[in-house]
Amino acid sequence: MGVAALCAALTALAVPAARAEPAPTADAAGQEARQAARFWTAQRMAAALPLDAGRHTPPVPGAPVAAAARPKGTLFPGTRLVGTFFGSDGPRGTTWHCTGSVMNTAARNIVLTAAHCALNMKGDYVFVPKFVKGAAPDRQPYGIFPVQRIFIDPRYVPDRGSSTTKKVSSDLDTAFARVAPNQQGESLQDAVGGGLTFTRPAGYTRRVTVVGYPSYSHNSAGRAVKCAVPTRQLAGFRQLAMTCGGYYGGVSGSPWITDYTDDGRTGHVIGNLGGYNGGGNDANVDYISYATAFGADAGNLLADAVADQAPPADLPAYRGLKGTLTGGAARWRKAALMASGDYTGDGRGDLLVAWPDGTVTLHPGDGRGGFGTEKRLLKANSTWTHARTVTGGTFAGGTRSGLLVRWSDGEVTLYPQPGPTGLGREIRMAAPRSAWKNAVQFAAGPFGGAPGTGLVVRWADGSLTLYPRVGTGGFGTGRRLVAAGGTWTKAALLTGGDFDGTAGADLLVRWTDGSLDSYAGTSTAGLGTRTRLQGPNTTWTHAQALTAGGFRHGGSGDDLIVRWSDGETTLYADTGARTLGTEHTLVHPGT
């Protein structure tokens, strides 16, 4: 199916926006499921054929030992968070199934599966958690849930067939479905008592449990299969790979869970079985499986499903692992220090990076969230290996940004107007062996609306100081915002930016437990209004550097760039004081 046809199909599947009407009764809420149950008898579900029926156990002549050593999945009764789909318009007009899993969302009705499965889903599809073969719909553990609307990235194109036709868009082989209540009028999450949490993997080497429903031809009892295995990267793709036998047709869409427990009510899912060749190698063997590795694209798609809104039709072309910043994740894992500002004088936000070997590079912004040809301002040298903290701001007045650097010996240096040809002149702001050796973090911006650029400094003792007017003449008089000790010793990262659209500077903090807070309106009067953007979590503990700037013209506020521990680098466009912006990947993980 071409992209245009796919978009048309998705439009046809759209459900009109709900009107402001009284909430339906339980009887009304379950009516769609009860009608579906009249068609989906135990016999019809037992006769379903899998979409990916081609997967098989290959002969291994002369290699019985290798086959015996290969891990093999275990058949078991299943788990409440994983189930199977049934529909009557599959290939050759037969009924067929793929695997799906319950997501933990505010909508409480979202199922994860593979896009190559969801492409064919129409109005009569149902999802059955912890499916029991031979049981009628009313005898299924949690009932059946009719599919109402599906969400697929419009850039996804199936790549089955010759390996020469396979494209990087297989990285987008993820889909979400919104489902109606079951026969009792219960929402999906309420019925099963939980859901899986969407999680971006920190790299490709993880240990997961993969749960799916293989075809009846290899599994006459219709049971689920599970296998706990390590993962690796599928070379050249943003995909995970595993080796485990028993994953025959029907397992497409299976969740890859990092903390699985039998019949658990929670867990973290980092991908779904799918991707290259529909989730397996060209030989279609049962023991090689691939999965999309969740990132910005899948995260944005899930947000669309939760909001019940169609994915944008004007998404930028998907480029695979070729990000908009020069070099891959292996290089960007070493991006020690980042600063943002207009360093080229064109009014666009640029990114300046100091690397551990002393190299300094400038990445000119294009005003659309992308970056042009990298400029090397300094080649590797011993001096810049001593840079410890950097921030950008208009310290010299005007619109051009300068760079403030704190060195390992406590010296602080200002470069008033670095540009594409070099760093330019330098001004000593603090002498070596000064108290500034204890300045752990900088965040620059027009704090409090004062002319020029202000500087928030977090000191080693946990105290916080604001210097409202830093310029070429010095730091000026500082104002203590937070006393020593206490909470701010746990501030891992700081950055300043206009997140609330007031033209003043707001402070953004990543804490050691992964939580993220904004302080809107930070000034000499105090830290401003605190808002929690993210609660404690493991994902954001992997954020290693933050910087904010106007990387996209026409936005309502500044954009946030995050460099993660695995080298993936992400731009959150139009980040606000209350929520993170839309996620765009600048450097993909794993390369």
C-alpha cells in the first residue's frame, strides 16, 4: 500500500470527535462488544489464520548441536496484558490474528501492535486479552474489545518481499489501536487491571521477555509463547534483534518487556515484534525476530492515539539512523558540554559543543529544528579538556550570543562573540584558583527581564545564586536564591530558556532521580513557579546534557535539546513551562 493510499485508509478509519453528551451507561458502553460477540464465536476464533504464516523451523542438516543450543520459547496460558486480534478481512478473505498488548495511558483503551498488522484492520476487528482457544467471547478471561480506530505513522511502508526493496521505514512498524469497552462496558485497562508503560530503551543491549501468540499449526492449543533473552541491534536499523525459537506466524506485534512477571499488571515495553521483513530475517525462520526500538516517532504516535487525533500528514521524511546532527550515537556519547545561541548572526539558534579531547564544534541551525554543515572551531587540544561548565547568552549585548566557560582550576572565561571562523577574543571573568571552582552548573537567560543576560549558578554546596546582569565587565552583584545544603545538591542538570512565552527566562532542572521541574519567572525575587514536567523515572536519569534555544522559528517558546547516555540526541520542540514539547530525534541511538 502506498503512502497516499495508507493515509486515505487511516482517514476512513477515523472516528468523529466525541460531542459533549452524558456518559454512556454500562449497557450502552458494552453494546458494540456484545454485537461483535455474536460474530466472533469460539469456532471462528479457533479457525483464524495468522498474517505472518510464513515463519517456520528450518532444517539444520549437520548442525543438530547448534539447534539444540538455541533458546526456545515456552508455551504457557498467557498473561493479562497480552492478547491477540481477530478480523475477517485478512489475506484471501480468511480470519487472522496478530499479537497486541495493553498500554498504560490516560485514555485507558490503547493497544500496541505492529503497523504491518494494523494496515488491514477494519471495523470488525476485536482484541482479546489472555486469549483462550475454544472459549466463547463471554468465556474469555476479560471479554473482547472491538477496535475503533488505528494509528500508524503515515511514513511507514511495508517492506515484505525482496531484500533489495526493504527500506528504513520498517523502523516505523509500530501501531496503536483504540478499542471500545468489553461486553460488560469496562474499559480495557479497568478490565485487565493494568497496562505496560511505553519506554525508550537506553541502547540496544537489553534483556527482555517477548510474549506472543504463534499460529495454531505449531500450537494446536492456541497458547501464548514467552522467551527471556538478551537483545542486540539489527545492523543499519533502529531495531532490536533476538534469537529464540518458537516464534511462528501470529507473533507480530508482540511486546518486548524489560521487567516481565507472569500475569503482572505493570511492566515497561521498549518495542514490538516487527520491522525488517515484518519482524524476521529473509529466510523467515522461527528463531530470529526483530522489533522496532521505541523512540520519538513511536512516542509521538502514542500521544496521537491517546489524544484520539490523526498523526500529522506533513511529518519530515524519515531518514533512518541518519540524524540531522553530524555523526552517530557513538560519537555523540562523548558530547560532554553543549551551549545554544545565535553564533552565526542569522537569527537562528545554533548548537556549540565542547568534546572531551578539546575539540570545539559549531552546528549552525536551519531554523526548522535541523542543523547544517558542522564547523570545527578548535581542533583537539589540551586546554579545552579542562572545560567543566559552559553556557551561551548575549553577554556582550545585541543579538549575537557569547560563550561562558568555567575551567577545572576555577578560572571563568567569556568569549563575547564566537562564530563560524573561531571563538574570537576572550575575557577573564574570574581568576584561576578562585571560588568559581565550586560552580557546578550554569544556566543563562534574561532572568527577571533585566537588560542583558542573567546567570544562575548552582554551587557544590547546593546553594543557588543569580547574577542578573552578566557582561563583558564582569558578573555584577549576585543574589542568593537558595541556601546551601538540602534539595539542590541533587540537581543533576540545569538550563535556562523562555518556556512560558513571556520573554523572561525560566529555569529547567533535571534531578538525580530522573524527575524534571520548571521554575517559570525565575528572577532576583526567587525561583518562580515550580511545575513538575516528569516524576521520578529511570528514562531521564540517562539525560546527560541539556540546552535550550530557539531552534525552530515560529514556535511558542524555546526548544529543549537533550543528549542521552547512549548518544541519542533529542529536540523537544516548543517545550513549555508545564509540558515537554514534540520530540524529534537529532541523533539516533546505536550507531
